Amino acid sequence: MSLISLPTFKQHVRVEEGETDEDLALQAYLDGAEGVIAAHLCRPLLAADATPAPDTFELPLPAAVTAAILLMAGHLYANREAVVTGTISTALPLSVQFLLAPYRVWAPDPAIVL
């Protein structure tokens, strides 16, 4: 279960709330983005109002990380194939990595974190 609600993600990608045909795919993209971002940060993510356990790397979800998860999941939703042919693309400057940088833990013991 994702920390960001499916209705919030559907609003982000402009899918009507009553439209349910793609709910499984949307939830998979949301969960996938959350997992990748937690791994990139080297720390588990908690609900925004949760209190981390003492002496852990747990991170209550700040707005910047929420935005990064929505951006990443939206990208997965918009680009459903691993390869795009015939287009030129570029990463948005100062987007996902910029939002995540202040929250990344560098080189902790993976057994402790995940």
C-alpha cells in the first residue's frame, strides 16, 4: 500500500476519479515509484504524520519527497514502454533528484535501512 493515495495520484495525472479501468496500473506505478525513491534515499518512508523509531533512518514523508514520487509515477504512467522511438527527450532540470537530495542518507548499512 502506497503512502500517497490513489485518488491523489489520479488527480496528479488528470484521470477522472470515477474512471477505474487503469487503477491496477496506476497503483503499480505509484508503488514502484515509492519503492525506487525509498531505495535511492537509502531509508524507509513513513506516513507524513508518523514518528520515526529512535536511532533509525526512517523518514516521515515530506512534501518534496511526495512531489518526487508523484513526478516519477506520472512519468511511468505517461511512458509505458521501456523504449521510445522517434522523439527527443530531456530530463527536467531540478526535478526528482533535486527534490530528493536533502533527504538522502549516504552509505548506511543496508541491513539497517531496508
